Amino acid sequence: MNTGLIPSSLCSLTVLQDIEFQNNNFVGSLPACLGNVTRLRYLRLEHNDMTGTIPSNIGELSLLVHLNLDNNNFVSTIPSTLGQMSELIYLYLSGNYFTGPLPDSLSQLHGILQDLDVGDNDLSGTLPSSLGGLSKLNMLSLSFNHFTGTVPSTLSGVSQLRILQLDGNVFSGPLDSLFSAEVNLAQLQIFDASDNAFTGTLPSALFQNLPNILTVSLSLNCLSGSLPAQICAAESLLVLSLDGMGSSQDCDWYGDTFFNFFRPQGLTGAIPECVLAMPSLVLLHVSANALTGSIPSHAFSPSLRNISLSHNHLSSTIPYSFQQGQLVKLDLSHNKLTGVWQTRRGDIDVGQNASAEPRTNLEVKLTVNRLSGELPSPIKLTSIDVLQGNLFGCGFSLPEHDPSRGDYSCGSSQLDQALFFLLGGACCMAVALVLYIAYRLQRSRTKSRLGASSGLEAESGDEGVREESFAAAACE
């Protein structure tokens, strides 16, 4: 592994075509004379500790095809002269400390640039609409910056775009203009716009008009409305992540107690019946929303491995169909689910087999629901969280790996405790009510006595005045 500075003597090698110093410990800045190496085609310095700025004369490298400065410590703005590199196909600048806007001059690379990655920097401002002119673009990654405003609708015309990463910014506005019936993003496979401030509803065209879509991640935004049934048209979809709609700190109502109490946050309505049967789906995350109704109980895709529907208002039993898959994670906590954990068809069973070895690859979380009955014994799961917030009966062995095992009280004890606290609260309220009534009665009597006493004193005073007046008149 090489260390030290990149010598400026390199600039004298005017016929040099390839500089690949990636994955080393080079420090210092790029030589200011780098623009002199005019035949350079590959400049790869990713994963070093280089600092300073990109020299503005880098635009003189008109034959450069590949520029990769990922994961260094470069600062300042991205020079607009990059737009002069008429042969540039791959531009990677992620993992640095670049500031300022994305140069509009990059649009000059239309018909050439295929990959543009400026993620994990400190860039800001709005996106230039001219990005839509990069007709050959395959990958656009703007993740983890400070971009604001709406996403230009012109991007919907980049027909070869496969990866679009907008996550970790402050983008706002609806997504309808980016995904509509006229969208020409047929090649899009990965769309990640999580942790932003997008508003409106979830566009059905995002699933209906993109036949190659594999990943849709929109968690932590300000979207509302229901889950469109058109989700199921995306037969190639592997990952659907819609956690915490309405929970982004950039939403107008974030932290507004009044708003949050009177209006449900995030997605509402029921889960479309067909979602759990999608043929390619591996991960389904729709937690921390306001979904209601039942968990679909029909066909269950054998591809599903990870399901999280926690922190909603689902109120059904847990479908028997969950037994039929090869789940690795199941989180249904903080809902209103009912039922018992038995082996009968239609009751809870998530791969439990008393004769099998402990499942080390299955994580189950069912806490804070309305589950009851008795748990089967033993439960052969090494990662289970089911006791807290449910009302299981007595007469079973507690799950060995449940974190609430040490202080859990079985159903009757929990019910007794609840009734005790309820009765105690009712008694306290009754005593308080009696004391209040007694106080009001005593206060009323006191006022009556004070009123009567004041009347006698007033009458006595009037008689005294009349006697004094009569005596004065007699003297006269």
C-alpha cells in the first residue's frame, strides 16, 4: 500500500493514459498541473486520504473517460469545467466534502455520461432541469446531501436510467410528475427516495409502468393516502420499503401534537390482498403508518423473507399462510392483532416445530397486541419477543430467549393486576368526588351563615340611626 504525496513530476508524463492509485494512503492535493497530462483516459484515486480541491484545469483532460475520487477528503465546489470533458462516461465523487450546487455544466455531457455519483457530500441547492438532457445516464446517485426543491420532471425522460438514488436530502413536492402515465423510465430498477419531504400520494405509475423495477424505498417522507392495488403489477419487485410515512422531520406537521392526534400520519386503509403473494417480493416494510383492517390471508409468496408491519392499527388474526414461507424476520408488534398461538389451521404459527432444532435465522416480534391463549412449549426460536403487551394464559413454559421472560406474569395475574389498578383508580376518583361534594356543601353553609349575620348587623345599625335622629328632633 502506497503512501505520501502524488508528485507534480507526474505532469511531465504527457503521454500517460492511465493513473490508478485507488485503495492506498495517498495524502495531499491533486497536482495543479494535472491538466497538462492531456492524453489521460483513466484517473482513479478512490479510497485514499487526499485533501484540497479539484484543480479547475482538470477540464483540459478532454480524453478522460473515467474519473473516480470517491472516499477522500476533497473540499470546495465541484468545478464547472468538468462539463468540458467531452469523453467522460463515469464520474464518481461520493464520500467527500464538496459543497455548493451541482454544476449545470454537466448537462454538456449529454449523450456521453452514463454514471454520476455525488452522494455523501455537503452539496445543496436545487437540481438543474438540464439533468434530463443526459440521455445516456444509467445511474444517478445524489444520496445524503442537502438538496432541496422538487425533482425535475425532465428526469422522467431519461429512458436508460436504471438507478435513481435521492435518499437523505430535503426534496419536496409530489412525485406524480416524475412517475406518470407518460413516464419513459422503463429501464428503472432501483428507486430510493427515502428520508426526504415528498408529499402527495404514492404514484400507482411507479409500479404499473416500470416493468423492471426491483427496489422501491420511500420510507420517512410525508406521503399519505392508501397503498395502490397497482403495486401488485410490479412482478419483478424485490424490495418495498414504505416505513414511517409522515414521520420525516421535514414534514410541516412533524412534532405537532394537535395535528398528529386528530389526523393519522402516513399511509391509511388496508393492505391490498395481493401484496403478500407477489412472486418476487423478498422484503416488505410498511411499519409506522396508520394501516387498518386485516393482514391478507390468501396466497403467500415463497420468496418473502422479511416482513415488518409494526406500529399500525391492524386488527386481524395472524394468517396461517405465514407458515408456508421461509421467513427470516417477522415484526407485527404494536397492532391490535388477536388470536392464540396453537397449531390449528388459522391460528398463529410462524414455522414453530417442537421437535426441530432452535431456529437461529428467524426473528419474531409480536409484542403489544391482543394475543391470548397458551404458548406451545417449547418454542424453538432463538430470537423471539412476544410476551410483553399480550395476555397469554398460564400453564406453559416461557420462551427461553424472550427479553421479558424474567418479569412476565401470565394472563390471570396480569388481569388481576389490571383489575386491581382499575379498582384502585375508581376508588380514588370516588373519594375525590365525595371530598369535593363535601367541600362544596360546607362552603355553601358558610356563605349562608355569613349572609344571615350581615343582615342582622345591618338591621341593628338602622335602628341605631333612627334612635339618634329621634333624640336630635326632641332637643330641637
